[in-house]
Amino acid sequence: MDRRQHLQTFASLGLLGPSLATGVTRAQDAKPDRVKFSTCDGVTLEGSFYPGNMGKKGSTFLFLHQPQLKANTSTQANFAPLAEELAKKGHSSLLFDFRGYGNSTSVSPDFWNLVDDPLTGLPGHPHNKLLGQSLAMRRPANISASYFPPKYLWALVNDIAAAKVFLDERNDRGDCNSSSLYVVAEGEACALASLWMASQYSLKRVEITSSGPIIRGNVFRPRITQNDRITKTYPVEGLDLMAGIWLGYKPSIGGLNAPAQRWLAEITSSKHGKNRTQMMFLYGAKDNDAKSSAKRQLASIRPGYDPEKATKDPKPGDKPAPKSTGDQLYTVGVSVPDCNMAGSKMLRPEFSTQSSIVDYVAKMGESRAISEAIQRNNRSTAMVWQVGNNPPVLAKTEGEQTLRAIPLTLWGGPTL
């Protein structure tokens, strides 16, 4: 069945109008659960999970804070009022600190295993070499983003992957619906989220037939391998992604230019049909840099669309607005009046950002069926990434709970 349905007219969005009633019994207080979950390389991430009272019949929101250079503070608290409001509407949310920020500083000994294990075949974590040989030798139990080199921030995409696995687990418990996922991000976290979302459109669950363990090499350097064959593939995981909601989109990661338009084009491609992910770009009306960035990204994925003209009533003699290709009427730009703030600071109560987001979500819920929740059962599933006609890359085997490190080069990222 189709996960989403077409919206008939952009004008009906009413993004800056009052919030719509949802018919859902509101929670008196949205009290979050303090949660912890692990990444593929042994970082313990900490955050807050807001369980909405619609459970698997609602949507789920994943919030991503700005990863600052030479700092280890987190801005996730700025998202709390929006998460609370969404919980009142029945939706669930996860806020967490990226590795090295806030409370997410603890790492297991496995974090410092930098090379693959030749006996077991288990992957190492070569990206952690970027933290320096001195740290790798000392193997501390805690890390801090205050000394992360700019290139290392690309590794934070694996934290997003771990967050999705956590949400899948809560989905299976009935606490949320990870098949109807919105991603809310600020600043450079928008680009990180776009990279992760693009990878989701190449990630598939598969059934694999294995030859069993085969010992190769010699007595001095034995290694265990096996021959695997994919016998069945399932739809890409990207179909779970409803929309990206961007607070001041920055097309860079760690100050390094990122091929963000390539990722956005993949996420919103017409080949996904009705299931293509939508985009909401928010920017302060007084923030010219953020406005220019949003308009550039929008022009690359919705040609001919001008967010400023779209919000104005047409006058006699005006040219008709260009038609959108396929289902793009939720891919919009929203200027926040009287706002010169950026990122999650735009959510301050004196601005209309929060009400715009809540209304956007309400309108989508009215016009599109919320994707039906399914049991994920991640631990019993093998998965691969496959980009185009390239050979599949193993993402996880049966029995592994988390995905392996995302191979960034498949999406134009650097080698870490």
C-alpha cells in the first residue's frame, strides 16, 4: 500500500497559521525517558526519548544538534519544547548528543580497535585513527569533541544510524513508529542527516545463503572467510523517511564542503514516486546567508520554485507558478518573520518556527497516510548497501544489532 498521498495545493499548507487540532488526546506532561544506546564502534550515546501516546499509529521525530568544532557542548535542549509539543499531538521523538558532546563521551575498548580482526573477520574502526596516535595508544574510556579534527565530524553519520536502530527497537516494543520518520536538524547536522538519508535509499534487507566458515591463509596467518550469496532483497529503508525539516541548512560538515545537493537529489528523486522524501527549509527572514543557502538547495530539487513568491497571493497578470514534478508539494521554504537567529535558536518562543513545523506535520498527517508500522527485528536480519549497479556492501549480518560504519565514499564522502 502507498505510504503517502499527494497534496493537492501548496496554498493549503498554511504554514504560518494556527496549529490544527489533531483529535488526539493530549498528554498533560511530555516527560521523556533518559536513554542510552551504542554505535557500531562502541560509543555510548545518551539522549531523551519522548513516547507519544499514538505509539505505532503516530510518527517519530529524530532531532540532530549542530556538531561544533573545538567544543563539546550540545544544543539538544533547544529542541525540547518542540518535542514536548509533538508528544502532545501523539508523536514520539528522540533527542541525543552526538559522540563527544554533552553526555555522549563514554567509549568501550572496542572503539580503539582500528584494524579488522584477521581471525574473526570483525571490522575495525579506522576512522578513529583521526583522533591521533597518542589517544589510540592510551585508549581512554572517554572522548571529547573539543579535540575532534574537522574531517572526523563525518564519522558522526554513524551516530544517526545507531539512533535509527534504537528507534527500531522502541518501534518493536510499540513505543513509536519508525516507519514514519521525520528528521529535524540544524546547521551542519542537516548535511550529516542528508548523507545518512541518502544512504538509507541504498540500504536493503536481504536474505543470504552462506557457505559456512572457510579457513584460508596458512598456519602462521590463518583467516576465516565464507562465501555468501544474496537470495532475496527487500525495498530500500529510505521509504521510512517522511521529511527532512532543516533549521538553517549548511551544506558542509566540519567546515568542509559536502556534496549536499547530490544527497538531496537522491532523497527526493522522482524514481521513489509517492514515497519520495519531502523537505522543509526554515530560515530567519533577517538571515540572508541562511536564506540564500535554502534557496540554492530548493532550486536543485524543485526547479522553478521560489519560496518567497509561493507564500504571496497571486495578482492579476502574474505568471502561473511552475508545476512541481510529481509529488513535491511538501518540499518548501519557510521564512520566519522578524528572526535573525540560526539553527535551533529559531525555536525560541518569540518566533513562529515551532508553530510552522507543527502545522506542517499536521497538514501532512491530514493529506498523507502515516506509514504503517512493521516489526523491524533488526538482529535477525542481514542488510547491504547497494548504490546503482555497484556491488553490494555488507551493512550487517544476522545476529549483529547495529549497522557497520557507513562507507562514505559511496556517496562522495572522504575516506576516513
